[in-house]
Amino acid sequence: MNQEWKFKLHSIYGQILFDRKLTQSFEQVKANKGAGGIDGETIESFEAKLEENIMTILTKLKTKVYQPQPVRRVYIPKKNGKKRPLGIPTIEDRIVQQSVVNVLQPKFEDNLFHNWSVGYRPNRGVQRALQIILWNIEQGYNHIYDCDIKGFFDNIPHKKLIGVLKKYISDRTVLGLIDKWLKAGHMEEGKLIHSDYGTPQGGVISPLLANVYLNELDWEWDLNGIRFVRYADDFLLFAKTKDDINKAASLTKNKLNELGLEISKEKTRVVNFNKDDFDFLGFTFHHWDQGKKDNKLSFHVTPKKESIKDFRLKIKEKTRKFLTLSKEEWINRVNPIIRGKVNYYVTIIKAIKANEEHGQESNCKTRWMRGILLSMDGYIRRRLRVAFIHKHPNQRKGWKMNSKWNNAFFLSIKLIPSYWLYLNKAYGYTKEQYLTDMTRKAKRNLKNKISRTKAKGEEYYTPHRLQKMQNAWNASS
């Protein structure tokens, strides 16, 4: 596709100069929640005088005296133990940024952005990204360039970014606004720090600016017939041969260099999906493998190990045994975590089904996910059994409560099993089916334990074991 675009946006600034539009922007900012900026103004305090505050912003914009304030720099932990910087603008700046986004985004969606760019865009997202990945793998594009841009959000050159924006925006006032936001700097430990690089992660307009900037890369790939999927600064390229993927990698490096960006060598690699696995958006794609029974080639998708580790950690943090809570309170602490994780994991099933509706036969298997979630449910129940025991709780007492606090019991007190929820969302699996399957499985496991004990010439239900079970039962009452 030719890079000389047919459209140019005029008179954007005038479209935000309405109190109702600024109020709408505030409602969007409020929905996204978040803390206040360096001025100490919170969403709640701003809303307390909403009409007055909106009119103040409108007056500043109309008289062109509005000046963005520096963002407040905070650091949030990443899953790898490192910390990611966030730049939190003031509520006022977030409202004005949202107003500009509300005008620009629909125009860019209709006229500029590529269909294979799916991050931070309406009606796209993770499911769309997974669909593209699965489609390419099934079509034989199994040489994959798994690329990471080094410190993308911190390293976008302001001058080059404004240069790209000028190709599509002729409104100088809006270009000036964006330039001011970029140059506002950030406050850290009481010091104002300026830079000629980067867009603050946490700024309302940052995702849109990132997509506009990397849109240059999208159409370079398109121009050269390269298949890809991009989610913000994470992307994969696909090719049928090793030579083609190496050419695509070389072209990418050159284009990124032109944009003033560089590839992270440590996090970038070429994958041959016939023998190598790769990770993307919290999932692990396990390479093609031949089935032992039918000799049919297939591949598996599971959550990344880090995602499951994060799942366990979140459950652990919510089930600290030093707290004394009712069973209902414990369940209310863990259910939102289970819902959030499973809603994400089931996205892969939705992607498979969506592709099948478009005629793509699927060789992607997700059965390994079930074993992972069954194990996770066992961990959650173990944590809760210990938490339920108020008299000197410990894991040994928790273990003895397996027969009393079983699957049926946890269902009765409204614990959401992740295994059931996953299959329910994917295939309509009912709680009755779940309970039948789990009861059958528990009976089979107990029968096997008793058989193994008898094979050793021992009795399973010894007086000592029965006494321990009774003690734990009493402690739970």
C-alpha cells in the first residue's frame, strides 16, 4: 500500500471545545480509574465540583492558555521482578488528552491503521491477535520472528513522532498540544526531568501515539508482503521459509533504525515452529507434534508458566491464614481472581472457534489447559481449607478435611472452580457435570490409595488416621 495517504485531518481543536464533550471525556477517565497527578487532584475531588472544573478547562482551551503539567512518575512491579515506570498525568490533562483521542481515534481507525495491528484499539485485542497467529500457523507460516523493541515507550524520539503525525494532521494547535504533552516531563523525588524521548506509559494518549508511530512499520511490512501481528510494541512476523523470515527480520531492523528505535537482542529470536515453542500475550504456543494414537500433527496452547505462577501468587496473597474470616468472605476474596484469569485463558478457545467460522480447520489443542486448571483448583481448595480452620490452622489439618470440605462442599458455598468455569465458557459444561466428574475422580483416587496400601499388607483407615481426621474435624467446627 502506498505510504502517501489520501486523508489529512483539519480543524480537530474546534471539535473538543464543548463542555458536554469534556464531560464525556471525564466519564471515560473515571471509568479507567487510576490515581491523581502531581497536583493532588483525584477523580473524586474533581467530580465533587465537576461542572465548575469542566468550565475551567473549557475556558483555558478556548483562550489557549491551557498548559499541561509534568506527569507523576511511579514504578509498578513486573512479573519478572523488575519495575516498570508509569507516568500519571493530572486529571485535567487526562480529560484533554481523552478529548483529543475521541476525535482522532475514529479517523485513524477508518483511514490509517492496519487490520493486523490489534493492541489498544476498539473491537480488537487479544482474541484478534490469537486468531491471526493461529491462522498463519495453520496456513504453514511456521518460521516466526519473535521481536521485542528495546524500551519502546521510553525511546520514541519526539521530533520523529511529531514528523509522522504531521503527515496526517494539519491542525497546528493539536500538534502543539501533543508536543507539549511529550515535553512536559515527569516529577521524580521532587525533581522535574525533561527528555526528548518517550511517551509516558499511563498517559491517555500514549497508546494512540504508539500505534500511529509503529503504523509506519505495519505498512512497510504490508508493502513487502510480510505477514505479521502487532499488539502495541510486541509483534510477530510469519514466513514459510527460513530465508524469507531472515529477510523480514532485516527489513524490520532497518525500518526501526529509521524510526530511531532498536531491537532488544536478548528478547528477539527466530522460531521454527516445527521444533521450537514461543510465547505471546501470556500464552505459550507448543510446536507441532505428531499424535501417538492417530499420527496426526497438532500443536498445543497453554498459559505461560509465569501466568500460572502469578495466578498462584494472587491466590496465596488473598488466603493468608493469620486472618479470621467467614467462609463467605474467603470465597469473595478468591473468586474475582479466578474469574479474571479464566476469562483471559478462554480467549484461545474463542479465537479457535472464530477461525473455524471463517473456514479454517483447527489443529490447535487446548486439553493441557484442563490439567493445569485442575491442579490450580486443588491448590485453591488446599489454601482455603487451612484458612477455614480457626484453631491453630496448618496444612496437615487442612489435608485431613478433604472428605468434609470436598468439591461438593466448595460448590455449595459458591467457590468458582477454574476448571469448571473454563469448560463452561468454552463448551457450556454444567456444574452438575463437573460435580459428577470430580466425584468419580475422587472415588477412583481413593480406591487406588486403598489398593496400594493393601498391596503393602497395611490397613488404610487405621485408628491413628481416623483420630487425626476427627481432630481436624473438631478444629474446623
